[in-house]
Amino acid sequence: MPTLLGVELLKLRTVRTAWWLLAAAVVVVVAGIAGVMGQNPDLNAASTPIDALGHVGVVSLFALVLGITAVAGEYRHRTITDTYLSEPHRGRVVVAKLIVYTVAGFVLGLAASAVALLGTAVWFASKGGSLNLADPQLWRTVVGCVCWNAAFAAIGVGLGALIRHLAPAITVALAWLALIEGVVSQLLGGAARWLPFQSGSALGNLPTTSSGRLTQGQAGLVLAIYVAGFAAVAVWTSVKRDVT
Amino acid sequence: MTAVAIRDLTKYFGKVPAVQALTFDAPAGQITGFIGPNGAGKTTTLRIALGLVRPTAGEALIGGQPYATLTHPRRVVGAVLDAPALHPARTGRDHLRVLAASAGVPERRVDEMLGVVQLEGAAGRRVRGYSMGMRQRLGLAGALLGDPAVLILDEPANGLDPAGIAWLRGRLRQFAAEGRTIVVSSHLLSEVAQTVDRVVIVNEGRLRYAGPLAELAAESSLEAEFLRLTTGALDGAG
């Protein structure tokens, strides 16, 4: 397994996908903070820093796409053949990818959080206020969003292993988030809080669109179950299917 | 000595028979040409031998065991199946570094193999800028990294210029002389006739001939015998 982890890390480091997603995440976070602060919010309101920092949760979409490339990207470029020739026990390969990409999602969330904290602090200072770093809600948001990123990266690995085609997998993921979670959740009412993005938002201590919400602890557990489910499907389908 | 043994191999994709009761050997120290028309089941057979596809029945053994049970598979078998199986944004050197790491092979083998296939100068460039011949040579370098006893190559001459084809023929002969087992699948019958010791001909998933090239082409030519065996009625002489 250590060899497999090292190999997956080397694969990730030798292409530019992760770096592009990181750059895009930084842009999204900075733009989001600028958007919030540009509306001249009340610097003393507790919700203001949370609104600014909450954009780290949107970075979870980039983590999801990164996870999808783990397996689906290898099918896209046919390097999956070499991967399974090197390690015929495919379950081990998928587990190694799950571990490496979950950590990558975690790192993505951390980097985005650092940029968000810095950006928010700078903006507060420029408006004559100061960011209250002692506020526990602020750290619950940051920690929750980082974990949300890690979980979505893992879910992405599972989704990519299930669908195997890169563009369709990304399309399905984004369509799910926009249509099912965005629109249908309005109709589902309270039941929508169990959906992955809604759970992620709850974990990130952010506003959710569904009525009723999970606590951070409950949301973390729900996402962990999603991760376990997708991981199991990823391993099972990878072991069973022919690589033609 | 590590030989390849295909025993009664059968594979159905749904209702479609790709391979039917195929049996042949590729012995060590010889180059075996694995030839047949498009759709004859060659790629499926090789993929089953490499553990990528699960057979419906029968078995494919390398050194007496299935590929998936080999402890260090890349040190036993080197395979080039899909010439375009390269990530376009990765450099040639990084592609080989990934393979070396996954094979548990020291990184100095990467530079050695780049030298063998004469890609040292291009190794630092991203693969998307490589010609077909360069991609083919990179694939071969990857197959050789683990110093394997068995080489399985699907259309290895594809994209190579005449000098490259002659170079490949020479290398394969040398590997066979060292006692390695070589299985080459190719459509270039004239090149196969110059390179191989044994021939296995398949058509519509079934074996049509397996044996020494010299015996098959004694009276005519490989091309003539190939066309005779792979066109016309299935129950013709084989």
C-alpha cells in the first residue's frame, strides 16, 4: 500500500490538473469575498465573516471534480491499463486513490481557507474593522468546510470509478448539484437536508436551502456514510468490470 | 523459463463470442507471432492473459500462473497494448517514473530505458508533442523497465519508420536469444515473416494454426497461408 500511495501521489504531481483546480479555487474564494464585502456589510455582525469564509464550501465542487479525475481521468487517457498491469488487485488501487485524493481535497480546502481568512482579514482592516479570530463560529466554519472538501473529493473518486467516462461524470455531478439539490430540494422540504451538498453546507456551518438542517456532527456523519457508500461501489465496480 | 500458455480460452461479451476454446503456447526463447483479421479475438486474448479481462472459461497462464497472482507483475511481463495510453500533459520521463515506481524498480532504469529507445532528448517534453513513433518507443521503454522475462506487444511497429522497424526486429531477436518469451501481434505480415519463429493464427475467435513459421510457409508464403486460413469456410483445413 505505501508503494501504491506513493505512485498515486506521483501521478497527481506530474500533471497540472490539481494545480489548475487550486488556482481556480483561489480565484473563486477571492471573488466571493470581494462580492460579500463589496456590499458594505455590517462589520460587527456575526454573520459577515461567515458569509465571506463560506465560499470555501463552494471550493468543494473543485474537490469533487479533482476526485472524479482520479479514476475517470485514467480511463480517459487509457492509462488505467498500465495502472492495473502494475497492480492487478484493483481494490487496492481504488483504496489508494481514495486516500490520496481525500488528502488532496483536504489540502485544497486548507489552501482555500488560508486565502479566505487572509482575504477577509485584509478586507476588514481596509474598512476599519478587524476580524475576530477568537470567534468559535469562524473556526467551526473553516474546519467544517475543509472536511466538506475532503469528503467531496472522496465522493468524486467513487463517482469517477462508477461512471468511468470523465466528461459524463463531471456533467452528472454538476447537473445533480444544480438540478436535484438546487431545484428539487425546494420541493422536498425537510428531506432535502440529507442530500450531499446540503449536508456539506451544514457541515460547513453555512446557510442551507432546505428547511430544517443537520447539526455539524450529524452532517459529518451523513457525509461519511456517502463516502463509504461511494467507496464501496467504486471498489466493487472496479474489481468486477473488464478493462477492454 | 517463463512461457505463456493459453488453455481452452473462451470469452463471451454478452452473447457475442470473442474467443472460443483457444489453446496455444508461446515458449520461452522464441518470438511467437499472434495474427488474425480484425475482430478475430487477438486483443481480447492478450487482455485476458494480462488480467484485464475475465475469461468466460479456460485459462491464460504466464510461467504456470495467472497474471493476477504474480508478485511483481511488471518484472515478469512487459506489455504494450495501446500506443496512445499516455497522459498528454505528462513528460516522457515522468510517465516512466510513474511506471518505475509502480513496478518497484529503481529510477535509474528510467534513464537506461530512455537511452535504449533513443528518447533521451525528448524525455523532458510533454507527451502531447510526441510523434506516433516516439509514443510507440516510450511505450516499449515502459514495458522494458522491469527487465521482464515475457514481452507481449500489440502492433509494436505501428508508427515506426523503416529504421525503427529494423531496430525493433533486432531488439526482439536479441531478447529471444536471451531466453525471453515474446508474443507479437501485428498486421504487417511481411514484417512478421522476417521476425517470428512461431505463428498462431486466429479467426473469428478460433484457432486456425499454431506452430513453427517454417512449417506453415514451407511451400508458399505466410501471407498466402494466412489468407487461406482466415477466409472461406471455417471447417477448411487448418
